[in-house]
Amino acid sequence: MINSRSAMRIITTVAEAQSLERPKRRVLVPTMGALHKAHGELIRVARERVGRNGEVAVSIFVNPLQFEPGSDYERYPRPQEADEDFCQKAGVDFLFRPTVAEMYGDDRSVFVEESSLSKILEGESRPGHFRGVCTAVAKLFNILAPDAALFGEKDFQQLMIVRRMVRDLNFQIEIIGVPTVREEDGLAYSSRNQYLNAEQRKQATVLYKALRAAATVSEKSAGDLIALARKVIHEAPLARIDYVELVDAETFQPVETCRPNSLLVLAVFFGKTRLIDNIRLG
């Protein structure tokens, strides 16, 4: 079914999406919904990239394959009407919002898995997560056939894994990274921020504080930088560190000293809510 709300089309089936007339250029913003200011920035950049006669597509799909057992799949926010209004106001040309049944058959047996970058950091903490991401993104690319797709740099490991998938599987799609968008106090925008209670939200600002502290010192040793970041995070009593690492931004392998293309990455729990962030160093 295709609905119309002003100029934006809302499409819910694969067949309808694949039957759309192709514009000169289509840029896709893949999301899981619960849209916020950072998604708005992705859409803004997409509009710049498509040009006058191009088309901005947004997909909203809460992908069950990328949620590990015991995670927040069932409670993940799904504000359908608010997301539709957000996209319409942002000037999206069409919104692809499939159901799980539309995307995956009950007897599905094919998955897309990157086997190098996805084994560490987020991949280690969330087994199977990136297999789910790659499978869903590959399907979206096949269904919507965009010329380019945008991903936020807050999820930097995801961005690089999608780039690797596109390279290795020969998708003719440009992958564009968009800098992290932050709230006024430095916390990176995330749909999961709304899980935080008032005190957790107040203390979550320590993440960016820790990244900035590491970025502004002259010390180049990975051990010292990580220790500094951990010290700052521990100033927040509710913070529970999953990992803090200094890695190469291409390979995600640990580095011993800060050098060009180094990335300081972290994942921290506040209660059951797990937040990630990163900053380039060197």
C-alpha cells in the first residue's frame, strides 16, 4: 500500500518499492526510527547530495537480527506517526517502512556476514549484531537500489563494516559518513537516550567529557589515554564501562600510541542503557 502525506510517499512492501520509477539519483538514509536531530542532519546531507532532480529515501526498520538475546528489541521505541511527520517536514521523498514479515521469510537461511572488523569491540560485546546489520542493509540496498547511502559516524564501526561489505560485494553505492551530532551538553544523539532517567541523563555527559579530555592532552601512549578516559568516566557513579580502546580507524585493531587515523572508542552502561561514542585522535 502506498499512502500519501503531502508530497511524501509511504511504502510498506518490497514489490511496491521495487516498482518505483527511478530518479536520476537516489540517496538512502537507513534508520530504525525514533528519529531525532542527528537523523535530520543525515537527511539534510542526503538532500544536498541528490541535487535538484534527485530523491531522498528514508527506511525505517527495527531489525530483529541485530538485537542480541536479552537486549531491547521489544521495547525499542517505534513512534510511527511522529517519525512520518519528521520525515515529511524534513523533505523526504519517500519513506520505506516494511514489516519484519515483509523483510524476512520464516524459513530464511541466507545471511551477510563480515568476518574481520565485526569480531571486536561492538562485535565482541554484541555477538551476531553486525551480521544482522549487514543482512538488513544489503537487503535494503537490493530493494531500493540507491546511488548513495548515509551513516552517522557515532556508529563508526558500523560505518566501516558497511563500507567493507559494499567493497567486497561490489555494490555500486557510495557510502557517506556524517559527523556525530551532539546535544548542547555534548551527549551524542541516540534513540536510546530516551531510556535514561534524569540522573542517568545528567551523568551521561561524562562520555564526551572523557573523549575531549583524551583529545586535548599531549600524551600519546594508548595506555595513558585509555586510563585518562576511564578516570573521567568513573567520575559518574552510575557509569559502568564496557570498553574503552584506542584503535586504528580502518582496521579497528588496537594501537599502542596515538597516531594519524587513531580512534578512541567507548561503550558505557547507565543502568540497562548502553551508549557508545568515539573521537578521532592523532
